[in-house]
Amino acid sequence: GENVEQHPSTLSVQEGDSAVIKCTYSDSASNYFPWYKQELGKRPQLIIDIRSNVGEKKDQRIAVTLNKTAKHFSLHITETQPEDSAVYFCAAGDNNAGNMLTFGGGTRLMVKP
Amino acid sequence: NAGVTQTPKFQVLKTGQSMTLQCAQDMNHNSMYWYRQDPGMGLRLIYYSASEGTTDKGEVPNGYNVSRLNKREFSLRLESAAPSQTSVYFCASGPRVYEQYFGPGTRLTVT
């Protein structure tokens, strides 16, 4: 089955700096890569996703890049703000194979004011 | 439109007790999922239902059973709770593997 690894497990940045979180996956059939944000005590919420026919996607201060050859994808947050502090999860799935997502272990991002 | 709802929000069980966690969605989604999240850990899939009438095991199914009662409802049952099942349980739904929407979670403690 799919295996998703996520790094780093914790990340501390100063407000205004950029943050980058990286994930690798094992199953070359995976074609959908979402990112979720989970604030303390809350449910995970989808913030951005990318599909395998696209190399990069941007939404305001967040962007995701995908390298299918190397089987890795990354989340980039620019101009970080204290409200970006949360745990971020990457995931990988193959919409042709049973509707499952496999999640990475999460990255705790702390943005210091 | 309530999205995905879960009951109860909190539960404390003694070892060996049984209980059912309820999940319902009002978004007409085909697929529903049950995950567990242990402290400081990621999400692990317990069971999922790709469509009404079907259920399949995920990564960590042992000790659990599920029922897809209808398109809206997907329940998770612990037949004989163990301390290792102490966790936060999230239900999710989605039109397919894309765009999974999570419920608020059930915090379960087994003593």
C-alpha cells in the first residue's frame, strides 16, 4: 500500500518568514495530493490540493508543488502569520483505487510574533 | 446544512465495554470514512465505505466493526474496548477520494 512520509515534524518560524513542509510518497499510481490544516482541538480542514497533471498550484499565500518523477510534493506558506500556527498534514490517494487517502504524520508549525 | 456530525463528543469506557460511534452527513456524499488520531500522531484509516452497501478495511481495522446504515449514516462499533483504543475518532465524507470533509471528532478514553 501507499506510504507517505512528512518532514519536518515541527517547524518554528518568525512571523513574516516562509515555511516549507515536504512529503514523499511510495505508490506511483497516486494522483491526488491534498493538504489539511488542523488547529488545536479542531477537525482537519482541506486548505489546498493538487492533482497529478499539474506541477504547481497557488492560492494567495499558500502554494503546493509536485514532482511526480521524484514522488515528492511540498507545501509553501509565505508571509506567515500567527494564525497559520497549526498541524499540517499531507496525504496521497489514487481516485481509481478505492477512494482511500494515506496521511503523513503531520508537521506542527509555530509562527512566533 | 450541518456537514458531517458525530455523536457523542466525549466518552469514557471501562475495558471490555462496548459502544457505537455515530456519524451522519447531509452533503449527499457517496464515500464515508472512519479515522483515529492518537496524541501527536497523524490520521490512520480504520474502515471506509466507498458507496452505500459497501465497506472495506483500512490500515487499522482490528477491534472495530462498521455499518453503512444508508447513504447518510456510517457507524463505528467497538465490541470490547481496550485502553489501546483511547484516541480521537474522526468521521469524514466526500464525493470520492477528493475533498474529504471531517466531522468534529469523538474523544474516547478507555480505562
